[in-house]
Amino acid sequence: MFTLLQNSPDEFIQFLKKHHIRRFHFIYDFDKEKVIASHKVLQPIADFLMQDQRDFAKHEGIFCQLTKKHDVLQAGFIHKTNRGNAAGGTRFWPYATIEDFLRDGLRLSKGMTRKNALAGLWWGGGKGVVAQTDNLDIHNQGLRRDIFREYGELMSAIRGVYVTAEDVGTGPQDIADIFSTTRFSTCIPPTVGGSGNPSQPTATGVVRGMEAALRFFDGGTIKERTIAVQGMGHVGRPLIRMLLEKGAAKVIACDIKQGNIDLVVKECGSERLQPSLVAIGDNSILFTECDVLAPCATGAILNPQTIPQLKTKIVCGAANNQLEDGLRDDDTLFERGILYVPDFLVNRMGIVNCANEQYGYIPNDPYQLRHLETEWEHSIFHVTFKILQISREQGEPPAHTAIRLADVQAEHLHPIFGHRGLDIIKGLVQDRWFEE
């Protein structure tokens, strides 16, 4: 029944072309309590979503298209828009199967709902996913321009129910290309009025989460600690620099790209940094003996195979969806006595950096800085410490606590526009948006 899900993106694209489908969607009908596909031949995928109990959580809509040029599969995933229209970055990534493609979007958009809610932002949760395929030269700037200009057209077609930004596999130029065909994008380059790459503030937020976890764990700080960092790219690089500046005794780090390692070494130049080049799929750094493990690369790396081998006291990093199965793996870490700081608690500063673009800029914006201080009730430090306290008092793993609190916050309706996102989706379905 679900054979389509095991298709590679290339195979699925051929299926779509055979049935003359360029745009399509999957919508959760709250009245019928059922996922409905825009095309009957795609209903088996909708049925799969209904039966899935791990990643699908009544996502309001998944909007997809096949690009006119280059045959690239693109999608915008909208989880929940109670607090405002969905917001989150666009990921450009290779996927082995359509199921992998869908699951990544489902997990990431759900995580954005929780991240935005705990951050006190009036945004819902969404994520963009663009599939890399073997026939694409992803380093060809002309090809990328075509791909992301068409992604901007998708954002305009779905009427702003999802507002996109930068994520893994995309950069400032890609976002500029998206912005050239839609106004529904954030973190656009400063030259056209945006806030630019959010990597620096994201890294700062992760550091604040580490400081809260260490304070909770033994009353200490980053000074004289050994910290292992998986990933030395956009977020890992400033994170490593800040950890060394704060007096970490040793930072053990790795990356799959020598260029990223060279940049960090050139920037930091410290004997306390121990970098290494690893192959794709090499997760051996997770088993380093350290005080804090900071996953800052891909997700789903903490699972039944890796968790038993961890030699850390605390896990706190920037990567989205570090747990392969959120609640199951959170339980296992808790049983092992490892303090896990959920990623959506601490890696929020990317979306915070984007959230207020439309309101203009002021130096040292207090609406951004308060996330990095300790006094505000929604600050990273305050929320992290609070959730760890509740977790200890109630004897439940911290991700369970964080999800429970986030899901309550996520139900709050936008104080001005109410559940406008759901109204947009209903209008898209009624108007058969996918027909050109």
C-alpha cells in the first residue's frame, strides 16, 4: 500500500510526471479527522501519515511542487499555526526515500512549533524541505538560483501560510533568490533589509543553554570543561570560538569538510582545540569522554545504537531533532543519568533573529537580547533551568517536560489574527491552489 514511500526522490518525480502532477498537497481535515490528498493517486501517502504515530501530529498541511526547471521536489510543511503563520528554515538535503523526505519535514516543522512557543514568539511551526538528487550539481550557482526562485514562487502560491528562512544546505544567496520571487521569507541579506545569516546568535543561544545545564548539574560554568562538538560549520564555528573564550579546558571537534575545519583552526588557533576530519556517517565523536556533548550537525544521531556508548554528563547542541525517537530516546538518556537539553530549547536564536525583521532594526535590540539574558521568563537560560528543575521534581525526562509545556503554549491563539493560518489553508483547498 505504501510502496510510493520507498521510492527514491527521482523515482517519485517520474511517478508525478507520469500522472501530470506538478503541485499537490496533504491536508489534515479536523472535521473528518483524516488526512486528505489533493490527488487520489497520492492518497496512500495520506493514509500512511494518518497511521504514523511517531512524526505526524495533525500537521495542518504539506504543500509540494515539482520545479519546472531541473525536476526538483520541494515542500513546505505546516504543523500548527495557532500562534501565527508557520515559520522555519528551508533545508536542501539528499534523501534516500520519499518517506525520509516526509519524515524530516514532519519532525522539523513540529520542532519549530515547540521552539517558537517556548521562545514566546507569535509564530507557528513550519519547515521547508528541498530534495537533492544525484543528477544535480548543487555547486552550480545558476542551477541553485533556478531552484530557489521557484521555491519562492511556491511560498507565494500558498499565500504566506508558511514563511521561510535559511537552514542546513541553504545560504544567504539562496535566501536572496527565494526573496526575489516572494515576500514570505526572512533572514534575507542585510543589503535588502534583512537580518542575514543567524548562525552567530544561534551559537550564542546554545552556549547559554550549556551554562544553564552546568549550573543546574553542579553549580559550575564552562571554564575548565571538556566539550565535544559534532559539526564545525555555520553554527559549530562560532560555538567553538565562544567555548574557548569562556575558558573550556578542551574542545574536541569534528567535521566532514576539511574547509570547515581549516576555517575554525585559522580563527581560533588554540592548543585547546582538537579537530578531526571524519567520513559521512562517522558518529564516533559521540562516544568521546566529555562534560558536554554538543551535536551541531544532522539529526537523529541519538538512538538505541549510540546512546549506550555515550560518555558525557550533558547533551546540549544546535542540531535539530537530535533524538531519533523523541520520547523513547529521552527516556533512555534519563535512565542513564545523562542530562539532555532539548535542542528546541537552545537553538532558537536563528528564528528569533528572523522574527522581527518586519519591524525594523535598532542597535542592541532588547527584543533579541532578552533571549540571551537570565531575567526574562522566556529567556534560554531561564526556560532551560526551569525545565530541568521540573524534570527532576517530577521524575520525568526533560524532553517530556519541555514538549508538554511547549504544546500548551502552542495552543494559544494569536492575540490579533487568531488561527489565520488554518483559514489560509482552507482557502487554498477551496480554490484548488495546485491547479495552474
